[in-house]
Amino acid sequence: MTADLLCPDCETVYEAGPDEPWRCDCGHALEIREEPALADAIDSPPTVDASAGLWSFADLLPVEKRVTLQEGLTPLVDADRWNASFKLEYVSPTGSFKDRGATTTLSRAVELGVETVIEDSSGNAGAAIATYAARAGLEAEIYVPADVKPAKLRAIERAGARAIEVTGSRQDVTEACLEAVAVGDGWYASHSWNPAFYAGTMTFAFEIAAQRDWEVPDAVVLPVGHGTLFLGAYRGFSRLVDAGITDEIPRLLGVQASGCAPVVQRLEGDTSGAETDDATESGDATETAATLADGIRIAEPAREDELLEAIEASDGDAIAVGDETIETTLESLQASGFNVEPTSAVAPAGLSRYRERGIVEPDDDVVVPLTGSGLKYS
């Protein structure tokens, strides 16, 4: 039986179904109500099956496998130039980590009997939702910015989804999408709001632990827009501790682009935490400043309070880096054989800044995800 949704703030329960709400009436994000009791679900670390991908961790997930392209179990490789390990999320089926959330989100959609899914995205999440909807045989409508990268737009359309371009800010795209959801055009398969999506991004943490013989690193440095991977990592590492599989949660260190750094602004109380190494940047935490890292250009993260709680609980932090730093880091990554998009350069650039500030020590064991493929950036 499909689990209902629960508001963790006011404890309202919503019955599972194709007409279930995307957010609580009180405005809080919803969670899947009946998640597995980890102590009862497993007696030892899960057996990792390469043929099952991230669904090797099915016993730790609140969603049943129904739609998959064998995503997950992305490589974890040494990156000597950065004195870190890179997790190559960009080799996922559609070229980004968003496939983790797409497989669980579309699996829940099928389980609920949904016919049409709707999503808003700057590109990667839209391509993932469109592709997995095609795999499931569902209709999809993807709302995208009018300046979406052509390769990402093609990826959406080639999957058979209807791409709806919206002029304006990234928030304008979301609002246009929500208007369609409000009139009943489809089920909101949101990568930022839908709890099923976070069930998938949790597996990022499970894999890191499994690939390291169930030892977690000292720190994980991640890009932050809506924070779907950051929150997924926090939830995943927390579950491993709760299950007694690992002993601690690594420090989770977020990185934003200085052109749009609302989480940094909240942490600092102003914009002083945003690096402004480009003369053209002001550090303003809004969408008024353009950034190469279009994948994280989010002025109003859907779960911002949760992000701040995860940062505090993991003894983490968040900083911002400018476009010149992003571009330089991107060139270094590509010259080292990592074919990634600019947003993927944000976290490695942030790692360098964290080390300069003494937040990450030279001998700390660090993992950094490379989140999106350079093949889609054109």
C-alpha cells in the first residue's frame, strides 16, 4: 500500500493518490509518512549489486522500484590535483545526479496512478523527469527558462515531453508551473518539493559509504541551489548512523555562486560571506547577477530552512565563489579529463576556498560530486 504524505510541522496527513498536494496547507514541505524502520530493515550493511544500481539500497527507501534506467553507483575516483575524491554523477543516464531523484519520483508516480507529470527546471532536472516519464509511459510537461541551454531543451523534447519556455526569472518559471498544477494539469514531480525525489538523492550518501567500505569521509563539498543533493546527502548519512552502519555524519560544506547566494546570505546575516573575485560581481544574493552556474541560480530555495538545519547539524558551512573562479576551475577540470558543465566546477572551486580559510585541513578526507555533464552545456 502506497504511503501517505505527512507534514512534519503541523502533522497533517494527506492520503496518497494522483491528486495529493505538493505542499501542506500550512506552507511546509511534505514527507512520505511511512518510511522503513532502519533498525528492522537491515541487520548489516546492504549488499551492493552493480546490476541494481542505486536500488541496491531499496530496503532503505520509502519508494518501490517501478521505473529505472539502472542509475546510480557512479564512480568514485581519486582527484590528486584537488587532494580529494570526485564522485562522477555526470555519467548518469541523462548526464546529471538528478536521475537519482527521477527514478524514485517516477516510481511513486506510477504507483499512484499518475498520468501526467509537471516539473519546472533550469534543464537537468527537466531532462531527467522527461526521460524517466518516457520510460514509464507517462506524459510530461517541463517548464523551463526562456534562456535554457539548447542541448538541455533538446534532451527534454527528444524524450517526448512538452517544453514550455517562460520569460523572466527562475522563480517566474516555478510560478508558471504551479499555476498549471493548480488547475489540475498534472502531478507536480518537483525536484525541490516532492519528497520522493529526496528518497533518490539519499542514495548518493549510501553509495559513498559503500564505496569506502562503510567509512564516511571527513567532509563532502556540494553545490547548492535548491539543495536537493545536499539535503539528500544529509538524510542519507543520517540514516546510516541511525541504522548503526556508520558512526558519524561527515561535515557537509555547501557552495553557491556569488551572483545568487541566498543560503550564504542567511548564514552570514548579510552578503559578506559571498566571494566577489570578479570585478563585475557585487555578491548580491539575488538573480539580478548572472552566473555561469545556471544550474544553481535559485534565489528562493524551496527547503532553505532545512538546508540551514542540515548545515548546523553536520557542523557544516556554506560559501560562495565568483564566475572567474568557476571558469578557471572548469578549465582545470576539463584539462584533467572531467567533461563537466560550469555548475559542476562550483564545488571543487569551493573546496579550494575552504582550504584557504582553514575550514578544510590539508589532510582531510574529502569527497566532491561532479554533478552535470559538459555534453549538455551548449
